[in-house]
Amino acid sequence: MRRLLRIGIIGAGHIGGTLAREFAAAGHQVAIAGSGGHPRTLERLAGTLGERVRPVDVAEAARFGPVALLAIPFGRYAELPTAEFTGRIVIDATNYLPERDGHRTDLDTGRTTSSELVQAHLPGARLVKAFNTMRWDHLRDFGHEAGAVERYGIPLAGDDDHAKWTVADLIEQLGYHPVDAGDLAGGGRRLQSGGPVFLADLTAGELQAALGAPVPSFRSGHPYP
């Protein structure tokens, strides 16, 4: 049986708006916030996404439910409040793009990853990297129901197994096959801009091969731990 959730989304651009629409269509309740604006500025957008989506501010989106999703420019992650994310599963869909975010030596040299920096800023969150490797319009259009002969894969990485299963289930609900890329450090590095699967539309098997076995693929219908 599908587990319906309250999901807060921070970021109302292409990725945030697309996922708000898709999560709502799957039956979830969604609160969406711009990266810094007043909720009133999102009323028109929310009105196009259906009755299960409502505009809020960033703090309210962060504490709206057990799952929050970050779809803001990576360079703004340090502006996020911290206490509101404590105990929540936080899906990191951000990408470090130096031409937009400015160069960071620690990232350019590979000393750390963008998701590790977000996790350090949100120490009480259970961070999972996901939904950052596919173009927003492909994410909107390429999902297929379970049972399709082949489905596109969406990779995810994190250190908390329960959080990863929760995100894997959401990926399944949107019509994609979740593929485990490993922990936040190693797996997150594989998913970054310039990595082997970034903006590559791949089936689950192709995605596993590109990530490099032995990372296992999640199985459809796996129960929550």
C-alpha cells in the first residue's frame, strides 16, 4: 500500500515545480517555498499544481512533514535554516555549478562533495542525494508505471538506510527505477555535475554499469524497514 507523505519543497524553479506537481499527482500533500521569497509570490504557481500543493515560506516548508526536498541553487545552501530540518529526511537535488555558484577550492579539488557540505550545514537532517541528475523536462516526461519492460533509473546516495528506502519509494511512485549509488561521500561524488551519470538518461541496468558495480539496485515494492 502506498504511504502518503507531507513533503516540503524549497525551491520553486523547474525541478522544484516539476517534483511538486508529480508528488501531488501521486497523492502526497506538498508545501512549496521559493528560495527566499514570500509565499504570496508563489500563489499563481501553486494554483497550477493542484489542490494538494500550497505556497509557504522556507521555514514552514522545512518543517511541513517528514520529508523535505532542496531544489535551490547550491550556492544558497548556507542560507537555509538548520533547526527546522532536524530529524527530517532531506532530499538534496542541488548541483554545484561553478559558473553560477562561484568556484570553491574544496569542491574543485575533490576534497569534499556538495552534499557533504549541505549535510554539515544541516547536521540533524538525514540527507539523501537524488533527483539532481536528470533534466527537469525529462523528469516530467520519462516516468513509466511499474511493470514496464524498461524504465529509466534515478540514482540516490546517502548514509541512512531508512531514509534511502523512503526516497527510493518516492522514485518508484514517479515511474522510475531507484538505483543505489552508495554512501553520501562516494555515491554523492558519482552523481555530481561532470560525473558519469549527470544528465545521462539511462535505464536502471545502464545506470548501474555507469556507476560501476557492485552498487545494488533497489527492488520494487521493498517494505519500509
